[in-house]
Amino acid sequence: MALGTWTRSFVLTALAMLAFAGNSLLCRLALKYTGSDPASFTALRLASGAFTLWLLVRWRGGGLAGSWRSAAALFVYAAAFSYAYTRLPAATGALLLFGAVQASMVGYGLYSGERLGLQASLGLLCALGGLAGLLLPGASAPPLLEALLMLGAGLAWGVYSLRGKGAGDPTQVTAGNFVRATPMALLLAALAGTGSWHGLDAAGLCYALASGALCSGLGYAVWYTALRGLPATSAATVQLSVPVLAALGGVLLLGEPVTLRLLLASVAILGGIALVLLGRRVG
């Protein structure tokens, strides 16, 4: 790979990872420090992401793609993500989300007949053990309901990712799915009652729009562009940085503590996933 191409891929990848980590930080900021609630945040995030992606697709001269089933998986992910962050710290939420996404995708591979070698098998056990250890009862354990919601969000995102493989131009597919998921989110906000918009203030509005337009809409577009210059395993491995970036942001921007349990779980989960990815490449 030429130096210029490598530099471009590196910059685009770094921007995409910052955007993905930014989703966790912006959601946590909105729900903890503003009057926003999960339903309104979800609706604004998906609507602004849909509008941004639609503009991008139109600018490129393309059309919307995607499907209603994928849009439903996207909506479940976004809604569960928002409700989980009502109480989860940014770092814990990102770690649970990422672990669930990777576990669901590896699990589907095993269900489809894929076989893991010794290194990958040990890595999977290590990652699952880290997730279990993070959820064990104790003073530093995350709230169980919100943790389960985040695991559900990760499962939904894993389903969404698997459905998106080979579905066509990724930006057009993502744009179409965001457009289809927006009415679902608006319905959720309507069912949540007038309270879902009553407490919305300028800061909460800005956080939600930034999460949708910048971190989701443009973030995914940048990531799909970066993927063209990355080997598949490198693309999967680099995503290990997202929980780390979210943790750093949580400490620096939100003043969140880093507990020993979180550190040990992070090493087990991220290290285990790295072993799985590297083991699958070797195999």
C-alpha cells in the first residue's frame, strides 16, 4: 500500500473510531446532564442520521437501499442503546455493546459451520468470561437491567451487521435503513408521552443531533470509505479501540471512575476478541 493511501486510510479509520466512541459519550452526556430522555434522543439521532445520509447519497447521485428488517434491527439497537445509557457509564456501556456485537457475530459463524482453532476458542472463552465477570453482583457491578439492555443493543447491531453483508452499496443501504427506522423511533417517542419532549433543552438537542448527523451519519460514511483500504481482519481488530476511546472520554469529559472490575473485564474481553480475530485469520 502506497504511503499516501495508507495515511488516508489511517486518518479515515481514526475519525470513524472517534465517531463511534462519540456516540456513547454524547448519549451519556444528553441523558445525564440535560433534560433529554431516551425516546426523544433515539428519535432525534435516527432522524438526523437519516437526513445526513440521504443528503450524502443524493450528492453522490445514488438512491436509497436497505430493508425493513434491517431497519427494525437498527431501531432496536438505537432504542436499547439510549435506554441503557440512562444509568450505565460510557465506558461500561461501550464495552458491553462491543462485546455483545462481536460475540453475536462469532456465534453466527459457529452456527453456520465455521470452526475455531485453539487460539480463537480460548479467546472466545476469555471474552465471554470477561462479560460474565463484569456483570457479577458487587459494589462496582453495572445496573443489571441497563446492562442487559446494552447487551440486547449489541445483539441487534450484530444482526444488523450480518444482514448488511453483501447487501449493496453500504452508504445507500445504511441511508435507506436510517430512513425506515426513523418512523419507528418517532412512534416510540409518541408512545412515551409528552414527557419525551417536555424536558428537551438546547444542549440535549445539540447532543442528539451531533450523535445522529456526525457520529452516526457521517461516521458510518467515513468508516465505509476507510474499509476500502483495510484488510478484513485489520478492520475488525481496529474496532477494539472504541471501548478504550469511550473510557478515556468518560474519564476526561464526564469524570467517570475506572474501577478494577472494569479494567480486568476490559483486558479479558478486548484481549479475548483480539485472539479470536487473529486466530480466525491464521486458520
